[in-house]
Amino acid sequence: MKRLLIGLFIILLLTGCWNRRELNEIAITYGLGIDKDGDDFVVTAQVINPEQVSGQKGGEASGTRSPVILHEERDKTVLGAIRKLSRTASRKIYVAHLYILVFGEEFAKAGIGDALDLIVRDQEFRTDFYVFIAKGSTAKDILATATPFSVSPAQEIYDRLHYSNRHYNPTKATGIRELLTNTSAEGIEPVVQSLLYKKSDVEPVQQIGSGPVPEPPLPTGNIAVLERDQLVGWLNETQADTYNTVTNNIKHAVSQFLCDEDQYGAIESTNVKATLKPEYQVTPKMNIDIKLTGKINELDCEQFTTTPQKIRELENIISKYLEEMHTSNIKKVQEDIGVDIFGFGREFFRKKPQIWKQLKNNWSETFSQLEVDINVKVRITGTSTTDDSYLKRLRKGK
């Protein structure tokens, strides 16, 4: 009897992959776009063409056909449109390898909640893809754009953002998990990187079908601001820099500063840490301490040398410049957009929960008038491979 039970148990472990799908039964989707046209959702899927990709050599696909195929359908629901895609794809749309999800600007203004609800419910969606909003265009325009370095435009867009997010301050890589969290969390609103679609002014070097291939879309530095699930505004590049600094999204990037009347320098940060300290006396206040450590990589200011005294002086100049810049940018967001993307409300919720109970019902108005005090402390750890400015020696002559 004991052997029989063991045998039955082993049989249960040997059932195999009952829900398996063969590669020739699925359409591997790297990019998914969602737009709104009237009452209909328009879904565009960028599907890998396996025959072309398998013959790829040296960055080129075999044959003359495109390595990716676009499929488009519309329906009253997002899921309905995705299911309809099988009519033209002849395979099941498989989103487990998704790189990017793109929302058209008009759809984002109306609210992306329907799409987010599907993603939360559908077990096939993973949470490691990036989300974008197509600024001034549709998601289909973005996904129809060819790219020079990868057979998959969606994968190249993903790689570009992944790289620029680490090296360019105004860029923000928003994953679907972060977006879902911030659309429903207390005291913070989400932001999403935008993509800018541009038609090429030059003669196209290759074509998809019979249409010219536009220039590749790039993360533009304009970060989209959402209030819950609706697009309500945009951050310019310096405002995006401030957002990433305050929310500790800066990794290894460059901060510019004015070191003379019309001369700039650049410090490459090796560590940036912002600490938010909520305060409440008569009115709420947010104190922000920013510590930046880095090395000087560019200095077009002749009066500065690398003596300890001049280094301390330069640290103070950079600190003051960044304080003024970040203060001005936060003020502009408060006045022009009025949406708490910095998570000030969340800090009150976490650190002063009793005060937050009094503030949360009217937080949008409170945020717009919130006093914010910023203190920046810069520490210069080096001047790269030279001490004094090369420009200083150049202007003096031999």
C-alpha cells in the first residue's frame, strides 16, 4: 500500500507542462501600444518576425521583410482588442516578453485606468517593462518607427531609456510596478517618460512596406505628470532634474552649474542623496537636505584653481546654484501643475501620520502652497585628470 501511494504521488509530479505553448503557436510581442479613438480602444502590437530574426547577422535581418510586424485592432475593451489581434497574427499575442508599453497622449489625458486594470488582472503580463506616453502622437506612431541599432524598435527604446536613466538626469525610467503603486498610493502621484515622434526630413534609407521610415523616437526629457491615471502636465528638463534629485533617482549623472557670469562647469556625481523631513508648526513645511559628492569634469572658469581654499569656494558656489535651481523648479511645479509628484504627502503619511489625517483631504491645495526649504551640500572629491583648467592655460598662450 505504501509503495502504491508513493507511485501515485510520483505520477502527479510527472504530469508535464499541461499548459505549454509551442513557439509556432505564439506571437512574441515586444511592444504594445494603446490609443483611444472615440469609444474604442485601439491596440497595436509589435510582434517579432521569427523567420527574419533567426537569420539576423551583424544587426541585419535576413531577406527584405521587416524583422517586426505590426498588428492593430480595436474594440470596446482593451482585452477584446488584444484578443482580436489573433485574426491577423494567426497566433496568440504573447506579452510575457514585453519590453515597452506605450500610451497615446489623447488616451493618457482621458485616463489609462482601463489598461492598468487589465495588466493587474492578467497573469501573463510581467512587471519588468517600461511605460511611456507618446507626446503629440499616438502609440501606433511610436511602434511603427524603425530603429538603427536593433531589429526590434521596442527593445532599442527600452535599452536607450535603461542607459539614459543612469547617465542623464532629466530621464525617468518608470516600470509598470512603480506606476501601479503611485497611481493608488497616498501622498504621491506618478510620472512617466515621454517619447517624441519625428518624421524624417531626409530621404529614407530603407522602408517598411511602401512607407518611409521616420527617425527613431527618443526619450525627450519631457516627463509626463499624471494625477492618478490622467495626464495633466509635463516637466521640462531642469524640472525633471529636480524631480529625480528629490526622489533619489539620480545614479551617475552630470550636474551643471554657473560659476561665472556666463561660464558653466559640470560636476559628475558619484553619490546623490536627498532626505525629506516634514515639519508642522502652524502650517506644514518640507525640509529637503541634498548631499552631492562628485568630481569636476568641466570647468570654464579661469579664476578657479585646485587649492583647498578654491575647492571649498567652488563647493559653496555649486551648492547655492543647485539650491536656487531646485527651489525654483519645485515652485513652478506647485504653481503650474499643482500635483505632488515628489512624494511630500507620502512623507507626512509615513513620518507624521496624525498630521497627515488632517491634511490628506485637501492635499492638492496644501501642496500648491507648501513651504519648501532646500539645503544642498556639495563635496568635490577630485578634478579628474588635471588640476587647473586647460582653458585657462590655453587662453594665456604658450
